[in-house]
Amino acid sequence: MRRLTVALALLTAFSCGSLLGPQAVSAAVSAGGGPSGTGSRGTNILVVGIDSRAGLSAAEKNRLHVGGKGCNCTDVMMLVHVSESGQRASVVSLPRDSYVEYAGTTTTARLGKINGAYALGGGALTVATVEKATGLHIDHYLETGFRGFEQTIDNLGGATVCTDRPLTDENSGLDIGAGRHHTNGNDTLRYVRARHVNLRPGDLGRVRRQQHVVNDLLARLTVEGALSSPVRTARTVHALLKSVRTDARTGPGDLIRIGWALGRLRADRIEYATVPIRLFDHRVPGVGSTLVWDEARSAALWDALGADRPLTGDTRIQPVAETPAPTDPAGIAVRVDDAAVAAALRRNGFVVSDTSQSAPSPRPAGPPVIRFAAGQEEKAATLAAALPGSRLEARPEAHPEARPDQGAVFDVAVGTQPVLVKTVTYDRNLADGAPVTGDRLRCAGGSAAAAPEATTTSTATGTTATAGRP
């Protein structure tokens, strides 16, 4: 069956729910809510994980760190597109809190979080709602749950996870240090479920970690020979599919057919992305905090998939910025010893304190110097992007005036050289979900988690601030 079957089973494993048997589920849609997805080239597979604690004992809940209340909804949703030629594949994550219109309504439109479609109508309504939201036809549907994920990872001999910085999340039980780690099913589950991590909280960071694990696990299975022969591949797939169930339209023949195509793909021919978001905390009475898709960019994404085109490099999906920033300037506190530079950075969105009254005279020779606490490299990179040509100096400890809500205070010392202050563009979609090929999908946790350098966002302008000099 080769790599696709393995990939699909791995993707379905990223769920939050009870173990589901390998039985078929109906993909038929009730009257008035038929599939709205139009015909498209290639093959589309919807993969979901269910948030349910049904069937889990108290001991299992404690061991898996899932003591909360389930919602009987989808917690993870990924759309896998295999090109008609079989030479490319795309994996697109649909965040659970996406605010969409449900399918299946004949009169008044009903809107809510995309994960709520499952509670209203199971897999059938989930498929129809995704088709309605994306305009794509779903050919196959797979779902699984919590224990299935743990067993899958353990049966495969563990997984590799990595982070550029320590990650903790009390809710999922995640607590790992920086670096690469070989983890069992339980620990991997905590890594892919974490939504409240100390760095980049929320769904976008979480789904990127899920994509990262899938990417690395596929690579490891290939290197270890788990897919090197029909017999070994069949044995691996048999272990994986015990925890997966499909719709009535999906059989072994479908998985074999698609698997032959993906089994020959290199990592640079498989791309990962998350639906571009316009509003990250859209409050809806009775629904709560939701995510609103960026209308133009998400439409371009679905159009590309429907037309069987690559996502990476498409500037309609991920516009290119003149000066992209890896973090939001609004979260960076800066002390600047030059009034003109301070004013220009403040207009750029940084939180600025003007310390020009205590600036040295004469000024030190050379470009501006940015001093920052160790561990704040990503924010320092944003500030350096606004001050091109500046020199970075890491301090061993945080500034004594650092505030908990800001994490650190950055010091900018202006020298004798003219200072150019450029307007940087921050796009959270770039940091956590821009299209990226598997060979460039990097560790979650720091700047390396962002998309490749060529994939940036929107335009920017620049201004020159004339620093005060003796």
C-alpha cells in the first residue's frame, strides 16, 4: 500500500476521542443537505479525530491526560489532496474553531464552529459542511480517536518530535525540553494535542506540530524499511488501520490505488498548510471564540486544490511582504536612545520608551546595537528586520525592567551610522500555517517553525529616521 495509506492512518490518529473500530460509517447526507462540493481534479480525503471520552475508564483518562469533558465533535480535521497525476500531495488543516455555515439546512442558515457539525450529524454532516465551506468534493472520509493514536505510535516504535525551545502545557500534560525527542504514543499524544503551550498558544501552532510529526514519522518509516516491500508495508498498514474507520465509499482498493501514487513521492512533493485566518478571536454569542477564514486567501487555496495546482509559491494564498516579521511588534517593548528612531519604531507598532535623554555623547561608532535577553531571538529578529544593518547582542539574563506580559525589554543603542527604520509586516498565518513542503517543515517552537524564506506576506513600506548625532 506504500506511503499514502500510512499517511492517512497517521493523520487520522491526531484526534481527541474514544477508540473507534474499523467499521464503515455512512457518508450519505440527509435531504436538503447534499454534497455541495463541485467536481475537482485529483482525490480529496477528509481525515478527522473525535473529541469524546466515551468508553475511557478513569484510569485511561488519567494516563492519557484527558480528564476534561468531551464534546462529541471533531477536534482535528485535515483535508488531504492527492493530485490527479499522483506526483504531488497537499495536507491542509482546518482549525476546529473555524466559523462556518453548516450544511443540511433548508431554510435559515445555521452557523457555528466547524467541529460542531459532527455533534449535529456525525461524519455525514461533517463531510457536507466541509464541502459547503470549501467548494470541494470529498471522495473519502476517515476518523479515529485517542487510544487509536497512542496504539498507532507505539505499534510503529514511537515518533520523533522536536522543538527549538522548551514546551509545556498543563492541559495536555506536555512538558519537553528543547531538541529532538523519541516519544511513545502517550507522550506524542500530549505533543499533538497541546493548545495552551507557553509559546505560540492556540490551534495554528498545534496543527503545525501535528503536520511536523506526520512528516517526520513518514520519513523515519521509509528509512527503517517499514514500507520497503509489499509484505512489510501490509504488516505496517494492518497495525495502523485497526484504529481507523471509513465511510462506505472507501475500501482497501481505494487506499491501495492512492497509496501507489504517494509511495513514490519525495518530501518536497508533499506540502502542508493551514487555512488562512483573518480574525483569530471572533466572539459570537452562544458560540464563543471562533476563527474567521481570510475570505480571499482561503478561496484561493480551495481554488488551487480544485484546479490541482500546488499551494506553495501561490501569492494569492500567501502574499509576499517586503519586510516580513516573525512576531507581532505590538508584543515587543523597546528602549531606544534616539528620539527620531523611537518615534519611527512606535509608528511601526512597537511598544517604545524614548531614552534619548540618557544617550551617550559622543555616540559609539557603527550601526545600531540591539541588546536582548537570551531566549528572545525571535522577537529580536523582528526588531532587527525593522532596523536593517543593526547588530544583535544577547544578554545572559532578562532586563530588570521586563514585564511578565511582555517577556523582555529590548535596548536599542544608536551609533554614528544613519538609521533606516523599515515598516515590518506581521502575519500570524505565515508564522504558523503558511504552505510549506515536507523537506522544509522544521521544528515547532521558534522561528524555524515558520514557512520557508520565500513564503511571506503582504507589502510593506520603509522610512528613514535621522538619528541625533554630535
